[in-house]
Amino acid sequence: MKKFLALSIAAFALAFAVPQVLSAADDAATIKKHMAERKPKIETLKKAGSIGENKDGYLEAMKDAKLEDADKKLIEDENKDRKAVYAAVAKKEGSTVEHVGEIRARQIRSKAAIGDYIQNEEGKWVKATAKPAAIPADKQDK
Amino acid sequence: MKKYLPILAAAAVLLGFGASACIKTESEIKPIEIKPVHITLDINIRIEKALDDFFADLDEL
């Protein structure tokens, strides 16, 4: 009886302990998995001009866009996950979520597909255009 | 007195030149503090790398 009681208590304690032991890496992997799942739909909405990438590192619906509830939920979930990533990076590097978001926004703008809506640092919405990378002078053909 | 006026004036001018030669001026140039800018750049580089580490394969999809 005593043995059974001890085992029960141990199992009960373990049930609460296991979630705490899960590493941050597991959360990051889950977030990444969800982001990968959402990506095709996000790309479709971007191509349609319904959503764009704002200067804070988040997705934003365009002014006249008519989005379905499922799409609005998708954007909300994506932004929530992005914020979690920015918060983790900000905590690690001693910065703020906002600052990390701005840096990510800059990365997103540099990789944006032609025609996608992006918000520049001044807050103006523009369509992404292809910009040829600058070739250093010492590597140019003479 | 009027006879000595030019001599006095010349003496005053010479005294002025001599005094300016003897006056020492010291100016202190404070060094430009660049540490905060350097720290900001370093943090931004680390943030960029951390974001690249996380998002690189997602961006490739």
C-alpha cells in the first residue's frame, strides 16, 4: 500500500514537472513548424496584395483588403509567433521587442518578392522591387 | 609731455607684443566618446545573426 502511494505521488508530481522541463528549443521548434505551415497561405495573400510586411516586423492587412476570418486568424497567429521570437532574441541580446522587430523588418524588406507590399522605415507602403546587389569595386570586371 | 608721447606710444605697443608672447593659452580637447555607438552596432549585428539563425531556413521555403 505504501509503495503504491509513493508511486502515485511520484507520478502526480511528474505530470506537473514534465511541462516545466521542456526546453525553450522545443517551443522554438513548434513555432518554426507553425510558421512553415502558414507560409504558403501568407505568400498567396501577399501576391494578391491583401497583406504586406510592416516596418515593425509584422504582417498587416492592406487598407482595402477583404480578408476572410480564417485569414485574419492566420495573420494574428503569425504575428503572435513572430513577437514570441522577437521577445526571445531581445531577452538574449539585451534589447527590446520593438528594436528586434525593426531589424527583422529590414531583413524581410531585403528579401521581399517583387510586387509584395512592404512598409519602408518612413512608414510609406510601397511595392518591393528587385535591386541588384552592389558589386564591390575590387570584384568588378575591368 | 607731448615730446614724449610718441615714445610712450611705441613703448606701449612693444609692451603689448611682449605680453602676448608671454601669455600662455591652454586648450583642452576632450576625446570623442565612441563607445555607445560601437556597442549599439555590436548589438544590432548580434540581433541580425540571431534572427538569421532562426529564420534562415524559413526564408528559403
